[in-house]
Amino acid sequence: LPLQSTEKDNRLFAEKYLHRLYGLPAGLQGRLQKSDTFQTKLKEMQKFFKLKVTGTLDDSTVELMKQARCGVPDIGE
Amino acid sequence: YNHFPRHLKWQNNNITFRILNYTPDLKKADVDRAIRNALNVWADVTPLTFKKLHEGIADIMISFGSREHGDYNPFDGPNGLLAHAYPPGAGIGGDTHFDEDEQWTKDSSAYNLFIVAAHELGHALGMSHSSDAGALMYPVYSYTTGFPLSEDDIEGIQALYGANPNSKKVKPRPVAPSKCDPDLSFDAVTELRGETIVFKDSFYWRLHPQMPEPEQTLIKSTWPFFPKKVDAAYENPEKDRVYMFSGIKMWALNGYDLVDGYPKYIHKLGLPKSVRKVDAAVYIKDTGKTLLFTDEEYWSYDESTGTMDRGYPRSIEEDFPGMDDEVDAVAYHYGQLYFFHEHIQYEYSYASRKVLRIQRTNSILNC
């Protein structure tokens, strides 16, 4: 089934968030590789914010991503 | 807390900053004050000092910009990312950028510039994000009042620079007095260029006729040179001076700046050495006299001659019938004296020499 539009929006939003703040690489990559990296970065983010580390884009993760915040990446340089 | 990789920090403790442009959301003076207060938050707990430059290259270059604003690290329009700052280093290192697409405020109505600046300047000094939700360096915006650093932030910054050798240990996030506590008493009240300033413990409230809610700030954040508690304060608007008293010393302020030659001993006013503290002070515009209240007595100081009037001290109880025999704070508006003692406020007519109304002390804080 195709993704629901909210789900799709959230996924795009999360990708942008992880790209900006967790170093999720942008650009052309294989689907599998991209998904793995997405999950890894999502887990990093969930761990940092002391959320339940699921690797999936659940409601509490999306809610936290949508809060106003500082634009300095949380990890690395 | 976390530092940046390689624990980046400034190599000397005297750091310069420059504000390159201003947001139209706030008055220039309010931006200056928010940035200065935000820097003072970190200066309070470290040996760092901050000097403002008006031109040239400063260590910390502060600016407001929107979307792509010159560092290939664009903002995203309203909400979302509010600001970012670079860790200490040459060039862009230490630079601090605020998203101009946000609505910046002095209060909690939108994004409070002081709170965001305190966080960003933490980065500019070498603090990375903390995963402690109670820390200022936690990356998600939350509005709080009072001293913004938590123990986690203090430990983090002191791990880089050490503690402030000149001040006593700062208590993280002191418990701010609640304005609507029915038993609230005041330490001092004064006017300051059209605003009313109410001092209580290590905090003060600013009341402005156009501000719906009083704004509470740590005294040290605005006046770092001042002791943490104020006993008495008054404004002489003709001289554009506010005088503040703590113990046997007094300070004169011109706006927010300390006047040269201060602090002075209160005995320079002509008070005897036996007086160790002024409880309350008020300038009576109509007479040009300042009344200084000490224990159960008061003194009259002539502002034009700079001398204490003869025949004083006099008894508070006898000269202000209906009043308590001691006062915590006094204010004067349009012929009326407002005495504050413990949780009671007495509205007293100076002309007819009687108490007109009794209210709770915190009624002036909209409680």
C-alpha cells in the first residue's frame, strides 16, 4: 500500500531533521543502505533525547522533532 | 553535559563580542540587554570576561539572518531552528546567528531572546548539547525564569574554564519568589525611567505600563556588580539616577550602568555610623527630599543641598499615623506614598497624612 500522506510528510520531515542535525547523508544511495542509515541516525536521536529507542518514526519521536530547537548538530562536528 | 570534539575552548579569558545587526522585533537596547545578560550568565560561573566591540572583528560575532545567511547553514523560516552558534575558534568560530524569521521577545509570548542567546553563547564558549532535559544546553527551547544554568551546565563550563575566582558559588537556578504568594513581602521598590522595579531576594520584577505581566529577572544577570540582595532603592528622575542600598553600601545607576565613584558608604549621606542598613528609601518629587527609613525611624535627605535635614530621625509611627512602625519598601506616585511591610501595602496620602487604603503587597504584581 502507498504511504499515507501524513506518514510520508513525517518521513520527509524526519529525513530533513536527521540530515541537518544527525549527519544523515544526502544524495543518491541504494534504498537498503539509506533505510539502514536512517534507522541508525534515528536511534542516535532517540537515545540522545532519552526516548524509547525503536528506530521507527513513532509519535513521540515526531513530536520532539517538531519542537523549536537550536540548530547546532547534537553529535560530532 | 557535552563539549565539542577536542574540547574546543577560548585560549584566553578575555573574550570580545560584537552585535552586527539587530532584530526589528525588539528595541536595540533590549537586544543589547538580552545579549549582555546572556553573557553574564556564563561569566558568573567562570573567570571569563566579555568586552563589547562596535567595529572590527570580535571573537563572537552576533547577527540576525534568515534562510541562507552566509554560512551555508540555512535557517528554515518560522519555528523549527531558532539559532545556531559555532564552537570557539578563528574566523566563524564563536559566531552566533539568530533566525530573523522567528518572533523575538523579552517575555514568554514568543521566543525569548535572552534564553536562546544564553544557550547559543554556551556553544560559542565550547558547550555542546546536553542530553539532560533540565539543562540550558538541552537543544529544545523551553522558557524558564530566573538563573538559567543548571548544575549540569555549570559543571560543563567549569570543566573548560574553571570557576569564577571572584564570586561565591552561584546557586544553579535559585528558587524564584512567586509573585502571587499571599505572604510575599518586598525588599525594595523603585522607579527606573518609567518602569517600576520590585526587588525580592536575588530577583527583581520589572513592571512596565505596557507590559501585561511583570518580568522576573535575576539581579545578578542585569547588575553583576551588585550584591545579591537589595535593602532599599529610589530614583531621582531629575538627576536620572537610581540609588540602591545593600548593608552599609550604596550604588548609583545611570540607566543600567554603574556611576563612577560608587559604591559609597551610606554614611556619606550623613547617616550616623550606628545605622548599618537602610530598610526603604523614597524620593518625594514635590519636595525634593528623600526619605530614608531605618528600623522604626526615618531620615530626610535634601537632594538639592546633598545634606541630611535637621530634626531627624523621627518616629515612623508618629509621623505616618495608621502605618506599621517599620517598612520594607516605599514608593511615591502622584502625592501618595505606598508603604510595603510584610504582606501588607498601605496607600498613604502625603498631603492629608492618613492611610487611604490597605491591600496585599503583591497587588501591584497583578495578583
